[in-house]
Amino acid sequence: MELLGIVLSVPVAFVASVVYCFFLSKVVVPRDVLRRVLWFMSVGLLALFGVEVALLVTLGAVKSQAIMGPGFFAALYGVE
């Protein structure tokens, strides 16, 4: 059953990428302020992702959770 989910995720990801690129080209790119705001937000999220990866590589998941608190696993695994 997992294999079916993996196989079906490829075309869904392709369609989602096409829709996202269309949205960016028609809505975001023509608006300079929106483009800049989204760029800075993306850079910030990428930096936070880098910090997360660095914590996981250097300290491991358990120690990272001890430092960051219980919200770390919720953010890591998407659990609410």
C-alpha cells in the first residue's frame, strides 16, 4: 500500500509544481513588494531549516528537543 502512495505522489508533486510556478509567474512576479517580502520570508525559513539540520546533525534529535522544548518534535514531525 505504501508503494501505491509513493507512485501516486510523483504525478501529484508534478502538478503541484506546475500550479505553483504558474501562481508565481502571474501573481507574485509582477508585484515588486510582494516579491521582496516573500523572498525575505523564504530566506528566513531556509536559515531556520539550516539551524534545524545543524542541531540534528551535531546534537541529535533527543538533545535538540531538550534544548528547544517539546515544540521541536511537533515542528519536526508535523504533530500538533
